[in-house]
Amino acid sequence: MSGAGAGVFITLEGVDGAGKTTQLRRLAAAFAAAGRAVIETREPGGSPGAETIRRLLVEGEPGRWSAETELLLFTAARRDHLERTVAPALAAGAVVLCDRFVDSTRAYQAAGRGVARRMVDDLHAAFIARDPDLTLVLDVDPAEALARGAARGGGEARFEGFGLSFQQGLRAAFRAIAEADPDRCALIDAAGDPEAVAARIRAAVADRGFLP
Ligand SMILES: Nc1ncnc2c1ncn2[C@@H]1O[C@H](COP(=O)(O)OP(=O)(O)OP(=O)(O)O)[C@@H](O)[C@H]1O
Ligand SMILES: [Mg+2]
């Protein structure tokens, strides 16, 4: 499970509404145009079993789960996603673009909800043991991001339900993660129009040698 594989594993992170899904699609198109096989996936989810767990996590009341139970559900979903989707695609040489991964757990469950960060990292080491080759941390004011997201609708707003100050804390946590691990992470200014953000992302990906 922990084998590096021949592919490239890139994750997108950031607060709710930062533009991860929008930018993942654009980056996938850039890789496809460069002739690479590319898989678009997301967490929680990305495999049938993990999508079932997703519904437990993103729907319902904010207080539905304790932070610790939430951490275990996310880790179970991540393990299934890794086994069934990510690892096989990397072994086949694909570029895997993943919408959220372990840094979201570090931000939401540790920094946001107060689970010990060491618990998150220990579970990651024991059950996942695969870090992205590159993590794009989309940085934007959560008030701006949530205003964007309000247009989406749908029933997956459980984490938005924790409120704006929770989201401000998440932004700080994501920035700290990027700062602490600059080899793996690129902090991307995600304000402004989607094309400008996409250009910043392509530059960061090319800078690391993953796109021409
Ligand atoms: N740079 C941008 N400027 C304005 N609106 C944007 C921008 N990027 C994305 N949007 C819009 O904002 C909303 C949220 O974007 P998107 O779904 O990509 O964010 P996300 O980070 O995936 O959110 P979530 O964490 O909730 O999944 C969408 O309606 C999208 O069309
Ligand atoms: Mg999204």
C-alpha cells in the first residue's frame, strides 16, 4: 500500500468554497492536454465504499459525530479510497488529482475540532502511509469562499454549519500546514477569477516539474 508507484499524486486543499473542485477540473484538462492519463477523485469518497461513508460525514447536524469518531470515519474512508482507487491508478502510471486528503483532516478535525494532531498523524502513518507528491493549498478569505459556495445548494453543508469563525481557523491551519512543509505544499492565492487562479496553479505545478 505504501509503494510510491509510477504516477503523480496531487491533492487540492482549502476551506469550503475555496475553488478546489473548479480548479481540479481545469488542472485535469491541463494534464490531459499534455498527454497524461489523469484520474479525478475526491475525499471523503472516491470509491463506492468511501462514498457511502461520505454521506455519514457531510450530511446532517454539525454535532452528529464527536471529533474523534469523525477522525475514524474519515480514516476508514481514506483507506478504502487508497486501496481501491488511488494506489491502483498510481501503479498504472496515472496522474491522480484528489479533492481533499489528509491535510483536510489535520485542519478540520485537529486544528478545527480539537482532536490531538498526533492522533491524526499516527492514524495516517498506520493506515494510509502515502503522502501526495504535491499539495496545492488554495488560500482565500472564507467569507468570500462561502459566498461563492452559497450558490451551490445541496445537502452537503454539515461543515459550513460550524460557522465562519471555524472556517477562519481552518484557513489559518491550512496556511500553517503549507508553511511547515514547503517541499510538498504550494500555497496558492485563490482570490480573483477562476482563470487567474488556474494560471497560478499551472505555474506551481510546472515549477515542480509535473507539467511542461
Ligand atoms: N475564483 C472564483 N471566483 C468566483 N467564484 C468561483 C471561483 N472558483 C470557484 N467559484 C465558484 O464558487 C463555488 C465554489 O467553488 P468550488 O465548488 O470549486 O469550491 P470547493 O473548494 O470545491 O468547495 P467545497 O469545499 O464546498 O467542495 C462554485 O459555485 C464555483 O463555481
Ligand atoms: Mg468541492
